[in-house]
Amino acid sequence: MARTVHYVGMDMDTYRRARLVFGGPAYYHRWMDDRVFTEVGDSDMVVIDNAKKEQIRMGCICSRQELHRMKNETFLLSKQQDETAVIAMEEMAELIQVLSKAMRFGYTPGDTGKRLVQEMGDVRLLLELLQNTFGIEDDEIYLAMESKKAKLMAWSSLYE
């Protein structure tokens, strides 16, 4: 069986440079996720770029056994993940503020309604960006939504 090189957690420029050094056949994993742990074969090599600095050196090269040892370790967010998370938190806080004011002072379709629509749009966009940045599949989101819907049906009056 041919050895495959798995490039993990790097942008395309870094991947191209690393590919010149380590070669292929290659498999590109944009993020360190469960697929990395299931797709690496016994004789494969893993090249990791954005690993947690305290535990793994940047540019770490490891085997399947070392990769599985790292499975439960925590990795720092990439710059893009970090920025997306911060902006998402800010947008969610703005939506919370609009909802809070509607509860305290009342809801008017003209004023409060326009702000609510704007903030909901901002949050929805950032949720999509978070999903893409963290590599979360649509079916994972759908399952989480269905789970929450079942809980709401059991414990709230939202679905009566």
C-alpha cells in the first residue's frame, strides 16, 4: 500500500509549499477534525500546521499512532476561526440587545422590526461563516436543530 501524506490545518499557500517538500500522494484536510483521525492509514504521514504550540511544534510531522494520541488534545483556533468567532459573538450580542429592548419597551414593526431583521440577518450570515470556518457539515447542523426542536416540543409551548 502506498504511503499518503495528509496535510492538516493549513491554508492553500502553506499546503503548496509543504507539498513541494513532502510530496504525495496527498490528502488535504483544511481543519483538524474527526475525518483526519479516521482517514489516516497505518503507513501514512501527517503534516500539521496549526497545532497547539505547547504540545506540538508548528509543522509537526507524525504517524497514525501519534495522531490518535493527539485526538483528545485541544488545538488553538486559526486566525480566521478566531476572527469569525469574535464577530459572531458581537453580532449575537447586538441581536440580544434588540430582543431585550423589544421586551422592555415593546415591539414596533417599523423601528424595532427593522433592527430585528437586520440583526437576525447579520447573525444568520455569521452562523454560515462559522459553519464554513470550522468545517461543520449541513447534516450535523440539521441533526442538532432536530434535537433542539424535540426538546422544545417537550418542554416549551413554541410548537403547540
